[in-house]
Amino acid sequence: MADNPVTAADPASVTDPASVTDPASVTDPASVTDPVRRREQTAGRDLRYPPLPEPLVVPIYDNHTHLEIADGDEGLSVAEQLHRASSVGVRGVIQVGGDLETSRWSAQAAAAEPRMLAAVAIHPNEAPGYDAAGTLDDALAEISALAARPRVVAVGETGLDFFRTGPDGRSAQFRSFEAHIEIAKQHGLALQIHDRDAHAEVIETLLRVGAPERTVFHCFSGDAEMARICADNGWYLSFSGTVTFKNSDNLRAALAAVPRRLLLVETDAPFLTPAPFRGRPNAPYLLPHTLRAMADHLETDVSMLAAQITSNTELVYGRWDAEPVTAPDTLSPADASHRGGIA
Ligand SMILES: [Zn+2]
């Protein structure tokens, strides 16, 4: 997720707290299809969801979103979010967790929803808290268990964040990041990296520990030189709405500096809303704005770029229909054990 903090959801919106804390106990499908957090609001912010963009001709996937976080003035359900996305050619999403609760939610929701695959992790800004409580190792063990479940296709978001976490939290961040890299490799999953103000250290860690075969920089925030380093290592760059911002010349230079076979696109919704709606609630259905801005900058056809990025997306995560959805109340850890064989 981006730098915007979130708060626990209004208790009234969480229908069954037990169902989001115990992966084996889900009995109410509705409990995994409604957001469980709410974005912290700042005074004066425009909370209206932007209008639907013109639909894409060639569909794409949102490589990184947080549908567990409610935002805006409409109280959109996850089903409505996915319906709006489909209606403009955003065919599916990777739903990303950042702590145990949201990682469980992501795995459960993806197991029951054909348009959703999941990524699970302890976010680098959450790792120090688990570490201080003495529960980081247990949390990492559960992330590894969640990573083995059906339709969990990535470990993330993990990485380093020196912007929000001070020097005291860094050893926990490094330990957590390295463990996530190992979990991704062990399960044969893609890695989604959160890198904020820690470019050199993230790259150094990946090279030292050995990056998973499919490594993605979520919301890429480096310059052209860093983009070339990523490309030299075969790492993917996922661009968010930040690439549409007026002051993001460095990101657009990075976009132009790498082979198109390494490009991905994401919303990081509800954060980082693309121009011209910056500041308003973001959602997967707004992804066409970012894709079109990328095509403009690359002076290429939107449909050609969409086809390339969709192909890249399926190479990184597999197809959205590769594993069938399972009714949440029939999913048990035992059902997921077949994934261990593939990894
Ligand atoms: Zn994110």
C-alpha cells in the first residue's frame, strides 16, 4: 500500500470478525467480500469516485490493489468494484495484503472470486511492530502457510521503507524482507516489492539473498538508471497512477528506459489516483487512465500496450482461471496442500 495510513473499519461493517481472523472458520461468504478497513480521511478531501473511463478494447489486469480498504462516499462492495472494473476492460486484480488480517482476507477472497488472485505478506512498515511484540516469526510462518493456498500467486507487499520507518525498525524490515524472499522462492511464487526511499538497499538485498525468478517492483518509484538495473536483472516494473503526475518526469524516463516485456500496471487503490483525478478515491476501474498515459508517453497504441502488459502479467502470476475458485466454507488448509507439490 502507499503511504496513506488506514484505520480499522467501522465495527458495523465487519459482519463476522472471527471469519477474518481464522482462515479455516469462514462460513459467511459476505464476510470476505466487504472491506475490513477504512482509509483514514483528511479534511477537505474530495470523496467522490471519479466517473467510469472509456472502456479499453484490449483488457488488462490490475497488478496491485487493496479492495479490503474502503474509501470514498459510496461504500462500494468488492463485487461492485470488480463489476465496474470489468465494465471498462480491467478483467481482474491482484488483491494484496499487508498484515496477517489483510493477508488472510486476501487469500479467502481470491479463493472464492474468479476475478481476484491474492498476494500475502507483512508490509515493511508492519514488520517492526510484529518484531517488537515478539510475533514476527509466527507471522512469517503463517504467511508461508497462506502462500501455499490456492489462488495465492505472489508474496507481497514486502521490502523496505525508510520513509515511514526510522532506523530503529530497519533490522526488523531487513529480516522480514529476506524471509519473504525465501517464502516466495520456496513456494515458486512471484515477489511484489514495496520500496520507499530504499532503492539501493532493496537492490542489494535481492542480489545478496537471490531474487525469486519473478520479481516485481510494485509502484515503481526509481529513475531511469534504477530501471535499467532492474531490467538487467529481469525484474518487472509495475507503474501506478504516479506515472501520470505532472512532476513525475523521472518515472516517465524510467518507463521509456526498459523493455516492454518487463512492464506491468497497477492502481494501488484506494491510493495514488491517476490524473486528472488525483486525490479522489482510486479503484481498479480507473486503471485505463494510467495505461493510456503510459501509451501516450511511449508513443504507442493503447491496445498494443495492453496486449503486451496482459501477456507480461500472465507470465508473472499465471492465468486468473488456472486454479478454480472454491466456496469459502469448503476451503480448509488441507484443500490447499496440493500447491506444495507444484512449488
Ligand atoms: Zn499497496
